[in-house]
Amino acid sequence: MPLLSVMIVDDEAPARARLRDLLADIGAEVPNAVVAEAANGLLAIEAIADLAVDVVLVDIRMPKMDGIELARHLAQLENPPAIIFVTAFDTYAVHAFELNAVDYLVKPVRTQRLAAALQKVRQSRQLLTPQVLAQLQQGARKHLACHERGRLLLIPLPDILYLKADLKYVTARTASREYLLDESLTHLEEEFSERFIRLHRSALVAKEAIAGFEKNGADDAETQWQAILHGIPERLPVSRRQWPLVKSYAKQLRT
């Protein structure tokens, strides 16, 4: 049988070492090779860029980026790896995984359970859909992902000043540049409602990015006001429909 290339992602070195030992123990039954390890999701994204990985064994609770968010970003790769979650016993997590037919391992991981999970990957190559992963995510993501020149770039949420719909893509603007996202503006608004406020039908702005508002000098009956943002000269128009809500937030800025 061909080797399964495996990446191990866990913030605890002893946990990674145990998985590495278990994978070696079942090598005759399920041939495998550990091609990379990472201590969190951010490091895993960096490491996988230059590797061909069949399956990722990923812990759920990790600093900087948890396992569910990592899986959501990996699912956007051109050839996404299979994901097997590894978790300490968590009733909610286990129940959610069972409902969505997601494979998972409960710590401490047992040899035969790991072998069975890898056999399942070999037989079905079952991949998690973005919809299933979104259901498993508790809370909003900390990063958005952008495909650029064959690589997956991560954009920290605090860096994003606004999100603007442009045909089938969404542009994420930071102080330094723009990124194209293959996401829905409506879904982004739902996920990040605490961080962003809608200015008009095709734009969301980070609340903390708003420096103030000024009258729109152009003769535009639809947008009488525009938002001034920290860090960039660009102004964003505010629609008449959204102005009452935005105006209430403007009052908060002055208090």
C-alpha cells in the first residue's frame, strides 16, 4: 500500500510525540510517514504550503488558531487533506462530530482507534465540507484566507478595515493592501456581526476602523454621507437605508 503522508498539529510536544510513536507502531498495518509537525494552526498553514499531505491529525483547542478554524482554511486548498480531529473528551465536540459523521480521536489516543481512522481515510478519502466545518466552529474565525499565486495567505481579522463585494468575490482591505476572498458578504456579516457594520448593500466596515463621517460632496441621492477610516484616505459611502443605524453608531463615537 502507498504511504499516507501525515501532518501532526498539537500545541503540546508530548501529545505530538505520542501520536508519532503510535503512527510508527501501526506502520506495518497502515503504512504512513509523518512529513510535518506544527504547534498551532498558523504554523501548520505555513508548513503545508510546500508539502503534499494526505491527512492532518489536528488538536482542537490550541492558541492563536484552533483546530476547527485550521480545518476551514485547509478545506480551501486545491487538494485539501483529510482531517482527523484529536480532542480531550468534550461532550459538545464529540456529539457535534457524530452528528456530522466527522472522524475524531479522543485523548489518550489508542493504537487501534488511530489505525481504524487512517484506514477510513484510505478507503473513502472523505473530506469535510466548508458547511460542516462552519457548523462545528464555536465563535467567529480569527483569520480570513486568500489564495494568491498558489499559496494560502491568512489575514488577521483585526487588520481588516472593510469588506466590499465585487462580482463573485469579496475584497478585504487592510492598511497596506487588498485581498480577494472567495466568500459571501452576507455570510461574513453573519459571522462577524460584532466586528463589522454594514454601510451599504455591498460594503461592511470594521467598527474600530471608523474615524468619523462627512457629507458626500457628490450629487448622489442614494449616499449623502461617507465614512472616514483610520489609516487610509479612501472614503466609503453610506446608503440612505443604512444611515439611521450607522448614525446611531456615529453618536457612540462622539461619546
